[in-house]
Amino acid sequence: MTVIQQVSGDRMKIIMFFSLLLLVCSVSADQTETAVQQSDTQDIHAVLRELTASLALQNEQITVLQRENQVKQVAFSASLGKQSPTDTGPFTTETTLIFEHVITNIGNAYNQSTGIFTAPVRGVYHFEFHIFGTAGIRAGGSLFRNGDLICTAYEHPKSGSVSASNGVSLLLEVGDQVSVRLPIGSSIHENQNHHTTFSGHLIFTM
Ligand SMILES: *[C@@H]1O[C@H](CO)[C@@H](O)[C@H](O)[C@H]1NC(C)=O
């Protein structure tokens, strides 16, 4: 073996070594790329799954909010609604007044066949009632929450006609009932002018 042959042999080895190295590098680069692509795809799927889940959650929350907002709109006004002059009472027992003529009933929380308002949501509500009476007999009303008397208004006119009224803000739980009762011995006069009314409004939820 000559010196020249020896050198060219080494050269050959070096060239082959680099070729092999390049091949190995490119193969491993390919593998890395495939691995990266695979993990990218997996990541995208995971992100998509997360997005889908959070979209579903958001839709649910929107539905709940819409329902809550609907339930937050509560206001009613009703009058006794007698079309001709009519006296109600006196009775020997306390009697729930049924304000049959609905003027406003947003949220339908007031029931015109029972005279009872039922809180659809926990919150602070304002109520007021106006009672009209004529001479000679006590005209009055009492506002009740469930079985508890909250406030009363009455007049006992010697002549002419009068109106007695009261109002109150109440924190109500869902299902609490509010109504106006005619006290024993009281009488209300009503006609087509809607003198005797009961109103309630949700001020804010809590
Ligand atoms: C009002 O009350 C009556 C008697 O309890 C009931 O039958 C009716 O369904 C109620 N109306 C509404 C709108 O809730």
C-alpha cells in the first residue's frame, strides 16, 4: 500500500462517515418532525376538546343568565276592579282581598284569582296598597307576608270618603307570599274608578 493509496483510503472513510452522519441526521430530523407533527395534532385535539367543553359551559351559563334576567322582571298592579259601586265587607273573619283587575303583571308573580303575590326570586320588593272607604264604617287593609302582619292602614271617616294607604320594602325568599287582607269589621268601597289597588315591584335580587 502506497502513501497515496493510504490517504485516499482515509479520505474515502471520511466521506463515508459524513454521508452516514448526514443520513442519520436527516432520518432523525424526519422522525423529530413526525413526532412534532403528531404532538401538534394531539395538542390541537386537546385544545379543541377544551374549547368545545368551555363553549358548552358558556351556552349553559347564558341560558341560566337569560332565565335569571326574565325572573328579575317583576312588577304588578291590580285593583279590586268592580265595575259598579260595590262594598266589600265587613266580614267576621280576616279576608284576603282579591284584586281581580290586573293593570300590570310582569313576571306573572301576582295571582288575580287568589290575590296572592308569590316571590319568584330572592330579593327586596316594594309593596303598597290603597284602600278606599266611605262614611260610617272603618276602611282598612293589612299587608301580610306568609302568616305575618307587616303593616296596616285604616281610616274611619265620619263623612265623605277617604283613602288609607301604606307601603313597605321586604326581603323575600323564593316562594314567600304577600297579600292584603281586609281586617275584621272593615269595609271597602270600590267602583269603576279603581280606587283600591295593590302593587308590588322587585327592586333588586339578593
Ligand atoms: C292561581 O291560583 C289558582 C288557585 O290556587 C291556581 O289554580 C292557578 O293555577 C294560579 N294561577 C297561576 C297563573 O299561577
